[in-house]
Amino acid sequence: SDNHGVAIVDVSGLTASARYKYRFEGPNGEMSMQGITHTMPDASDEVASVKFAVLSCANYQADDTSFNVYDAVEETDADFVLLMDDCLNDTIYYRGVPSHDMLTKDDYRV
């Protein structure tokens, strides 16, 4: 089915409180960059604190120093990273597609 460019993965059987590396393979065989994820603690584990890093709106095309915050987060002991971003849309826009302001969902589906 068409997922509009979104990878949907249903994973089970992972170990609690563990780090995993992953990659995605696109329909044309192109491999993604390696990602790292961390699973939640077991429901029976006592958790004293949880640390979040929240990031938003870094635009690689406009300023290649915007992404150094990601390197800084990688060096922290954040348990979870919440990325509220529009990089993909910015990247499409800066390539000149579409040639007008993006106002509708269809404008983003290039």
C-alpha cells in the first residue's frame, strides 16, 4: 500500500532498556543512514527520572551549522528525543518544488 513516503514498522520481541541500531531500505534498494533507538524500561522496573531532548526546525539548506545541535544531543544522557521538524518539507521547498508557498497537504506531496 502507499504510505506517502512514511516507513511503518511494527517491532516486537525487543529487550527492555536496550539500545538498538537500525536502517531502512527503500523500494529502489537505497539504504537510509543508521539510526539508534532505546527501548522503554520493563513495566516492573522502578524509574527515578526520564530525560527528554526536544528539537525543532533545523534547516540544512539554509545554514549547515543548524545541525550541530543533533551532535550535542547525541552526547547527552537523554532517554528520548522528540523531533518536531519540517526538514523534509524545507528540503523539497529549497529545491524549487513547488514553485509557490506550500499551503495544502498536496503541496508537500511532491
